[in-house]
Amino acid sequence: MFNLIIKELGEHMPFTALGAIFGMVLLIIFNGISFSESYSIFYTLHPIHVFLSAFTTTSMYLLHKKGSINGYKGFLTLFLIGYVGSLFIATISDSLIPYIGEIILDLPNRGAHIGFIEEFWLVNLLAIFGIVLAYFKPFTKIPHSGHVFLSTAASLFHIIMALGTGLSFLMYFEIFIFLFIAVWIPCCTSDIIFPLIFVKEKD
């Protein structure tokens, strides 16, 4: 299992770097939009990210676990894996790591913006919907790639909310690093590592 996790992290590194480059293109295009506009875009992207993350995490668990999910305990385990693996890890990716970056860069309008608190009904309901949908039709290929790009965009607009008037070349590079970290480890953790922890080695 450990070797599988290391392999998956290594294979996803180039794709995550591509996602971070995509984020920098978005930064060049959208730098200068108002706080309210970036807030609205963030709370469009973040809930969709949570949905895809819940779908992919739940699908990964179902596709690698031998046997069907039966009984109250089985469904509760499935729900908790999908819920925790998406909601809390997506919050780390989209909100907490960008917020740490905003503090380090001393951005003027920094804020945590925790989605499942600020937009409680929307974010939590989409997480539940992703879990239920994956239970009936689990697959991972397209949702994971979509998850990576959505997470990159959501993390970026979290940072754009905190920006002031201008950015230096160094700040572009620093934002690229934070975007890479915010997507690579949490997304792979949510979609791959976290659900596989609960799958027995023989499966």
C-alpha cells in the first residue's frame, strides 16, 4: 500500500504542475477583479470541487474494496470516508493552504473562508450528493482530473480575494508554489490515499 501511494504521488506530480500553470494563466487574466467577484467565483468552484472530491473518494473506495457494501456499518463507513475525505481535505486544499500563503505573502485582504461554515447548506449537500451518486455509479478517471483543475482554480480565487493592487514577478512564483502544494498533496490524499487506507491489503 505504501509503495502504491508513493507511486500515485509521483505520477500525479507533472499533472499537478500543469494545473498550477493553468492557475497562473487564470491569475494573469483575472488579477484585478473585485473582492465580491472573486468571492462569488470561489463559492462556485469550491462546492463543485467538494462534489467531485466526494464522488471520486467514494468511487475509489468502492472500486478497490472486495464485496458489496451491506448493513448499517458498511454504509456508515462509506459515507464517512466520502464525507471526511472530500469536505475536510478540500477545505485544506482550497482554503487553509491558500490562507497560509496569504499570511506569508502578507496579502491585505486575507481570510480563511471555510466553505462548509460560510456556505453550509450548499457545500455539505453537494458532498452528500457526490457520495450517493458514486454509490450507484462509481468511476474515477474523469472526476479526478476535473478535481485537480477545479481545486487549482478554487485555491487561486481564494488568493485573488486577498490580493491588493499589484503583483511582482516573485509573488507570481510564490503563488505558483502555493497552488502546487494546495493541489498536489490534498487532492491525491483525498482521491487516492485516504480511501485506500480503509481497503484491506488483499483487496
